[in-house]
Amino acid sequence: MANSAQSLDIDGKDIKLEQLKPLNEIRVDLVKNSGFRKIVASIRAVGLIEPLCVYPEAGCYVILDGVLRYAACQQLKLKTVPCIVYKDKQAYTFNRNVNQLSAYQEIRMLRKSLETIDGPTIARTFGMKSIKSRLVPNLIKQLHPNVVAAFKENEVSKMCALELMHVTHERQAEIFKDMKKIGDFSPAFCRALVIQTPASQRNKNKQARKAWAEDDDRKRDMIARLEHAEKQHDFYSHLYRQYSADLLKVVFYVRKVISNPKIEGYLQTNHAEVLARFKSVVEADS
């Protein structure tokens, strides 16, 4: 880890809040923004999970990533903030938008918050009626250790974890192995594997779902999805046919242009690169 930090020329340390300043003006309404309230609740409950990314400039540190976390620390009147310090602005290259709590971190944050704050207060902070659906008290206990580890790392989503609760631990491990092999961690793929699970490997403590044909809501939802997929297919099919027709027209025109000796000679003399591209288009269609 140290070698990696040295190669990137970065350093991690606690910096006084007064030494930090945002790169750009904060344009979010901190009073109404639910994401900001969520960050404040998280820091209050379990501390700052993700450090700020900064670089030194004119005796202070400019924030490259984490301006909302910085504002939350200000609101909570923290003295120091953990930061990753880059040598300069150009050294910062990774995705600035990855700033979301994982489902596991959210559950952990909520449970930790309940030790000092009542449920209704936390729910109001998040703009929800209740946090019961977010806590999923028995989720971790009903998951295979491999799935729990993947859930903590945000490799397996909360939706997938809830689906896997319907099968035994052994079957969960098999499904997770298949998901990793295929590289598909979507809830839809996970659900399909759960549905294929034989009765002997299902979780007997979980109530079986209604069959698709017996559930009117699921039928309506499925029909709506199929209709939407059909419309998308028709749209892209039409678009593909149009593009194909336009491409044929272009190829025909280009072939006619470069088959004229005078035009070809002019292009060869003055625009050899354009002529080469024209020829590649014609050859690709041959």
C-alpha cells in the first residue's frame, strides 16, 4: 500500500478544517438535499468513512473531491478531517463521482445511529417515513459468509442479497460463484438463478412467492415490461435500417467520387489522408 501511494505521489493525513477550501462553490441546497443529510448522519454515527481528496496551494488545501463531506464536517464542527493529499491538481485522476454509501455501510450506519438517536428522528433526516425497511435485521445472518463479504464490498447489491435469502447457504454460494463466473451481478440474473433452485435447496423459513400466473400485479408489471421492450426493439430496428440505407448511399457516392481519375488525382496530391479514408470505406463494403 505504501509503495502504491509513493508511486502516485500521495499522502494521507489529518488536516485542520480551517486549512481546507472547496475548489468550486457549493451549489447544493444543504438544507433540502437528502444526500447531504445522509452524509451528516453517517459522519455523526460512524465518523468519516471516505477521506477528502485535496492538494496543497498557497498555504492551504484545495478540495478536489468531497466538498459535501467537507460541508458536513463544518456543520458538525469537527476540528480535523482525514484527507488524501495529492502533489497537485493534475495528479487526481480517478472517478470523482464515486461517493455513495454501499448498502452494507448504510445498514451499519443506521444501526450505529440507533444507539444514540431514535428511529423517527433518523427517518426524518433521510426524508423517509420509517427506516425499518432499510435495516433488514436478519439479512446478514441469513447469508453465506462469501456473500456477506461481497455485500460488504458492494460487489453484491442489497436487492441480490434479499433474493439470496430465499435459498440455503450452500445454494447461495453456488449462485454467487455462477454470478462471478459470468460477471453478471444484476438482481435479475440473481433472481433467475434463485427461481431455478430445486425445492430441497430453498430456505424453508421464507414464505414461497406466488406463482407468476397467480399474481396479477406481477403479470401487469411483466406485460408492461414486455411492451416497453417491444417498442424499444421496433425503434432501434427502424433506426438500424435507416442507418444501413444511409451508409449504402454514402458508399455509392464515395465510390463514384474516387473512381473519377481527375478527382482521385487531386485528392492524392492535396488530401492523401482523405483519399485513403474514402478507399477504406469502399473496401469495407466490398
